[in-house]
Amino acid sequence: MHLVRYLYNKTIDYGVESDGEVIPSKEIGRKLGKEMPPTLDDLVKLPLVDYVLRLEDKTFQRSILLKDVRLLKPITDPPKIICLGKNYAEHIAETGFEPPKEPVIFMKPRTALNGPYSDVIVPDDYVKEVDYEGEIAFILKSGGRRMNEKTVKESILGYLVFNDVTARDLQRRDGQWVRGKSIDGFAPIGPWIDTSIGFDELGITTLVNGRRRQHASSHQMIFKPWDILMILSKGMTMEPGDLIATGTPSGVGGFSNPPRLLNHGDIVEIEVWGVGKLRNKIIFESKLEKH
């Protein structure tokens, strides 16, 4: 099952996608006999989401063909966007760092979130070196502190695709990562939240202009989702709606030899196997009038 947020007939709504059909939120509410919250952000934070997940085999009176909607970023206002660095051994090797003993984390602001098919607008008077980082992300439906193996696995609502777009020049100048990863629109996510696939089935592939740059399996991660949550929740309260990106594998452009950074007009496609694909065009702001 996929939880989606979408545009249809000039109206933004959310619902469930299955087999090429989208069930709108009001139809879900009618079937459940419950009033649905106004947004998908609200739904993922409520126990009601578990009732929605059990609707997969139900019949509905109204649906919309998937091809007739425009998919948007599934969530817009997560309590936290937690990102990992150095979580694949081959990526660590290409950067020259040592493998970490604990998760290396940083945060992105919600203003960085972007849609699965939206352009990534680069303020190229401010940022000169733009890079992609294809990642597997997950979202929580429950949280807490000092989570254990049972509670962390029950807390994961589903998986989605994440591009941790990065300004390498800002990252290098600052000596830490937040500013270079916090530019507006530098976190395309989607195309939906997949609530049925298992972590062991996941892998990731990144293409730039149709050419493969990254390719890895979830088995290659140093810290799996449950490791991340159990370690971080020792001191940080995890909340329903938190979005966690699990780090990028090897093949990023900035650490290639020679570097292969993104240019105006480049198309970045990131696919998480069995979940879905992002497709975003890189647009330099100075060239918008010519675009």
C-alpha cells in the first residue's frame, strides 16, 4: 500500500494508492466511518493510520486513476528530518574517513523538502558545487525514548526515496554539513510512503542523465533503521512523523575522480527498489528566465 499526497482538479488531497488507483481521503473516511484529518502529516501521527493500513482489500465507491493525478511530496511538516552520513562502507572509503562507531547525524529543515518530480532550484550565485545523494528514508508512526528492538520495528510506518542534495562548496568551507544541505528544495522525497515493503527487500540506484552513478543494497548499510532508532532514542525523543534518511552509498559526484557535479539541466533519477522513483531536474536560478 502507498500513502500519497497529490494534486487533482486544482485541489491538494491525500489518500491511498494501490494497483494504479488513488482512493481520496474522504472516501477512506466514509469506509471507516470516521472523520479524516486534514493532511497526511496529521494522519501519520494518529493511531487512525493503522485503520487505514488495513483497508487494502476493501472495495470503494470512488477512486481516481493514478495517471490523472500529480504526486506531491508526501509530507510537508515533519517534526524532525534526521539524516545520516557515513553509513555505507564504500562511501566512507571514497571520502577518506574512518568508519563510525555510532551514527553520524545532521538535520535538514522542512523548507528543504521538495516534490518527487519537481525542479531543484539552485541559487547559483551562492552555491557553485551541487551534488546528489540517493538515499532510502523512512517515516515513523510512533516514537519515544530508549526504544527497544520490538518498539523500533513497530514504529516504522513505511519507506520512501530521498535525495540529500548537497552544496559541496558550502560543506567544505563550513567544516560541517548543515548549511550545505539546507538550501530550499534540496530534499526531494516520495513518490509516496510505501507501507508494505520490508527493509530487507530494499536497494537504491541513482542515474544522472540516464547514466548510473550509485547502486547498492540495504544490506550494505552499517546502521540499519532499528540500530539508528535505538541509539538515537537514548537521548533524543523520536516522534510520530519524524523522517529519517539513512545515508548515501558510494558514487556521489563530489568524491568521484574527476568530480562529476551537477549542472544546469541535469536530470537526477533515484529509485529505491520496490518503492518508487524520484525524477528531478536541476535548474540554476540565474537561468530561470531562459528555462
